[in-house]
Amino acid sequence: MQKDKFENLFILDMANNHYGDLTHAKKIVKSFSKVQKKYKLKATIKFQFRELPDFVHKDYRDKKIKYVRRFLDTKLSDENFFKLFKFIKKNKFLTSCTPFDEKSVDKIEKFGFDYLKVASVSALDFNLHERVVRNNIPKIISTGGISLDDIDKIVSFYSKKKQNFAIMHCVSVYPTRNEDLNLKFIKNLKKRYDNIPIGWSTHEDPNEMLPGALAFTLGATIFEKHIGIRSKKYPINKYSITQDNFEKWLINFNKAKLMIGKNDKNIFKDEIITINNLSRGVFAKKNLKKNTILNKNNVFFAIPLLKNQLASQELKTNTILDKDTLKDKPIYKKNVIQDKSLLKKFKVRSYLHKAKAMLNYNKIKVGESFSLEVSHHKGIENFEKIGCFLFNIVNKAYAKKLIVMLPNQKHPSHFHKSKSETFIMLAGSLRLIDGKNKYNLSPGDRVDLKKSSWHEFRAGKNGCIFEEISTRSLKKDSFYKNKIIKKMDRDERKTYIKDWFSLVGTVKY
């Protein structure tokens, strides 16, 4: 799946707004090219192809049927379509087209369009779909007027055919009332099809500037709008946007893009200054001697927090004063000794918070009580580089573990004499080396590992979560290649956890 093909893509649908007039069509392209160039958009002008002799039944061509008359009256010849196609490319637009019949797909392939768009009216026409998937053009499928179950069928079909495709939320009402836009459904689609780009095909009033920005914040990456220009000769419909309105729409869209930011938490320098100015420092409540254990009975907290002063949130149990300090004087970081064993326990707990956050983010529940091993093969201080979390789910004649790894965390080379394993990926990505075999695993992937097979693995940039299914797991059945790890007792490289707050026994370092 080449998701980048659909990232921040704007589809400008000309539809029948050219009115069969090549000159008028070029004016539309030229008008919107000004906006495209100004805002450096990845934008495509979209055609609609219908092979009219076949598409419209011969017995009904002279009837006063709304859409039949529109299609026949606005027909643009193949020759003029190709001239317009070249004009669009000359103006630095990408090209896209909606086919309404099989012969139109032939024409799309012949022209060499960048994208193929399936309209909502054809979303359940699997006769057309079967023809559409016979090429490698990136596909975009609109879903107006069809159920979620039907969208499931479409997604399954295009996935099975190994197509590069995206799904568009769409309301096929022209124009669409604000209360019918149902933009929150974009979020549902994102969650349901987490590996498929989701877009929004819109038909709201052209004067509405907010929906595009809202669609973006809900996760849409493709945006389709009908376009036209005002003309004495040709009317513009109630849902097509002009150049001026499109620019206003983009201004609101870009504001939303700027405001929403990224998924990562940003910490700004000005924030740090504000936080430090309002944080409380630790001060001596009375004259204190060296080796005094600091607590709330002999210190107090107040602003300002001075440079290098111990902050209230940094005062831990068993913090010892390393210098005589007078009443009301600040206590500095350099003048205290923190209990190292307690600090290391706090470190373990901070890692637990990260594991819990990863599980929560991926909607994986392990409950509040469990059997967890924190594997730290080269000490807890190096855990973020080398190690993993092992949740022991069951261990009978068969065993199941849930393994959580932090971003870029590595598990060193080892093998098992007694058990064979199967890894099943749930979230994130994993690089696995099993003997001479190398795997890049994503959610849904599975790998079988034989007994006595040397293997090692590393989590991707966002970490990973996977299941390990095996024959019975024995405590002394892991054999490591690294000489230092090999000499270590099992309990030296493990910390045992029974719930999110309790460490079992002494933490080994």
C-alpha cells in the first residue's frame, strides 16, 4: 500500500461543468491552477467518462430524463478530452477520472491517468470493479448511499486483489445540508480500516468553509470538491465551488492543519520557563545537619524555584542531605543523595507506564493483576535499548505470552532447546532474524520458529506488541550468544511484576 499517493491529495472534479465546451473547460483549469500554484497543492483535475452509445439505452436517448439529457447535452469528444488532458498536465495538475462503464476504463488506461476514481453510484457494481482492478492505477472509491457492511465488502475485494486504494466518505445529496454531513463517520472508517487512507468527497454549500477543516482533524487525507466558474453562457450548480471560494476554503483548511499539529507531544521553551517560574522549590524548615533524611517535617515547598534547586516533585523517599543547611535556605540538587535502589524502582515504574500506554493505545487489555517479567539483559539502565516486557498469559502443555517492546528496543540473539514458538504481530513493527531468514513483520503477520533456532528481534520506531504461542515454557530454556548474558542467572536479568504498581522481590541491576 503506497499511502503517500493519497496523502494531502485534493481532487477537483470538473464533472459535466465543462458543458461540452473545450474553451470553457480550459478556463476552469486555468482559474484553479492559480490557487494550486499559490498553495503548492498536490491536486488532480478529475474527468468523468461514459461511453454514451452503450451507457444510455438507445430507446431512452430522446426521453426527457434528467441525467440522460445532461450527459448527452454536455458530451465532450474523445479528441477534445485528450486536448484537455494535456492542458491539465501542462498546468502542473495530476489527472484522475471516474469511469461509469467498462469501455471507459479502457480509455483511462490509454490516456495514462494518475488516479482512477469509482463513484458512489458504482460502489456496489462488482462487474465494473472486476474491470477496474485489471491495472495498477491507484484507486479511490466513494461510498455515498451504501452501508458499512457494503464498505466492508469493497475493502475486502480491493485488498484481495492487492490494489493500492483509498476509501472516501461521501453523502450523495446535492447539495448536502450541514446536519447531514456526518463527518464523525470519517473517524469510524479510520479505526475500522487502519491501514487504508480515508478521504472525504463533499457536496455541501460552496459558502461553507468549516467542513474541510473538520474532515482533516478527523483523519481525512483526501479531499474532493466539484469545481466550476461563473459564466453568462453556462450556469454553475449549487454544490460546485469557484476559485475564490476554494481559496477561502483552503485558508481555513490550512489553519486547521497548523493548529492540529502532530501526534507527538511538543514541549516548548516558553512552557519550560513558565513551569519553572511557577514550580515550588524545596527549602529547609529548620536548621538541618548533613545526613538528615528529608521529609515534609523538616522541609517546605515555595516559589520561586531557583536555578539548580531541588523541586518539590523531585523529592523522593530516603533523600539524604549531604550538606548542613540553614533554616529557610534552598536545598540544591548537588547537596542531596537519592536512594539508588529506590530510583531504579522508579525507573522500572516509568517503563511500566510506557508499556501500559502502548497497550491502551492499541486497545489491548491485560487487566490489573498479571504475571509480568521485565527482561533487562544488560541492566535496567539499558532497558530502553535492550529488553522487553513478557506478560505470561498461560503456561500448561501450551503457553501464551504477550510481548511488548519499546521503540527500537532489541532482544538479543538466543535459542530454546525445549520449545518451538509462533509469533503473531498485533501492533507496530518488528525486524526478526531467524537463522538465515529475515522478516519485517506488521500487524497480522505470523512466523513459526523451530527448536534450537538462533533468533533475535528489534522493534520498529513506534515499538511493537505481539503474541508468542509455544509449547510449554521452561524457566531455564533460553540460551544466549552474548558471553556476559550467558553467565547471568535468570533472575539477574529479570524483574518480576504482579500488577501495575507492585514489584515482586528485589530488583536486580
